[in-house]
Amino acid sequence: MRQYNDPFLCTPRSTSTVLLPEAYCSASSKRYGTRSCHGFTLIELLVVIATIAVLLAILMPALRRAKALAKGVVCRGNLKQIATGVNMYLDDNEGYFYQGINANLNYGGWQGMQGWAPRPLNQYLGLPGTLETEGSAKVFCCPADRGGAPGYAMHEKVFRYLGTSYQTNIFLIGQNRCGAFSENTKELDQEISNRLAKLNRSRVGNPARTLLIGDYGWINQWQPRPHPLRELKELAEWHGRADCYNMGFLDSHARLLNIRKGYYVTDEYSVLPFAELYYLAYEVQGYEP
């Protein structure tokens, strides 16, 4: 029987050719005149990597600045809360400030590596007077804290070492007397010391101008004596600007300030609570705002 090749006869399904993805791409490329489906070449891959690297180089500094700004905002929020707590403490204690040895550091927070407890301000921030762990005391922790306290723990976070990242104005929350910082400031320091015992809020001349508390390193920057160690100073400048610290005022507002060495009174702030002594401060610092 003669066989005829019928051009219209369908090829059985079992003998059909199945195109694999690579073959399909090649076939499609030929049909539509498009480029063959292959992976990236080495040059194309290098171009992509270089583009990503350039974008990262542009974006990373901006991201770091944004992160630093966010930490500064949180820090100032902490200082406002603490200043509000101090004023609540004053309301409950007839306006008298907390005073005692190391009062400028053990006023509030957790007990830290130093083991200082109890902390009298804690209750005004909804915390127990004695905290053995740091978890509940975050309001006393600056998120930018990277150390700067004197001693063996200079690279340890101040919050972890002392129980708080913040140090108070020693003329408000500190001991009930102070010594002379230098021969040049001796008369002024003596007048200040005479007024510190049982200091009352009513004696503070201008609460909106008077510094209450700030980043730990601000006191060493302000004191009219040489800084103990340059490395400590740089470690304690947590917000990326030389001589600048987040500060809380007695009226409970907070801001980033440039703290001037040895200046008791400036046009932006006053470390000195007593307005009647401003004239002596102007003589000592050789500057009147």
C-alpha cells in the first residue's frame, strides 16, 4: 500500500518537540528580532554595583545625620521630663532642692555600676526609688551616650556606669557648699557657697535662663579649670558638635547649647542661680551679655 505524506496530517502529540526555556528564548529572539535571553555580562554587573555604591555614598551621610538628629530629639525630651519631675519634687518639698554628696548624679536613675540608691527623683517619673536594672530607667539615658566619665570606665556608657546620662547644675542640685574653682573666681565662688545651704526655688532669679541639668560632660566643659583629659571631652560631646550639649532649664524647656568655658552668665543661659551676683560674674569672665 502506497504511503502518502499528507501535509495537513497532524503530528502525534507524543512526537512533538518541547522547547526548553533557553531554546524558547532563542527561538523568540530570532522570530521577533530581539536580543537573546542571557544573564548580565561582567561589565553590566560592575556598572550596577558601582551605581549602588554611589547611591549609598550619597545616602549614608544623610541617614547618619537623620539618626543623630533623632537621638538629640529623644535626649531633649528626656531632659524636659526630668526637669518637670524636679519641679514636682520642689512642689512637694516646699521649694527646697535636693542636696547631698553626689546629689548631682544620684538624684535619679538606676543604681548603675556604682550602686547608688535610692534615687529621690524617681518617684516623680513613675519609677521606684531603687532600680537594680537599667531597663525601666530609659528616661535617664541619652541614646547618644558613648561614655566620657573619668576613671576606668571612660569608654563605658555613663548611663551604665553612673545610673544616669545626665548631670545637674551643682549650684541647684549638689552639695550645700562649694569650693573655689580658681584664684580668679574665689570671691564669686564664696558668695555662691554662702547661699547654697537649704537653697529654695524662690531664690533663683530667672528659671527660664538658669541651667538645671544636661549631658554628663557639660560640667567639665563649663568649670573654670582645665578639662581633666582631652579624650574625655571628645567622648562626652555626644551630639557631634564641639563644646555643645543638650541642656534642660529650670522652667522645663530644653535645647542644644554651646557651653562656654568659665562663663557663669551668657546671653543664652546662666549657670549662676543668683541674679544679685551677676555683676561679680561679669567681672570674673570679663564679659557682660
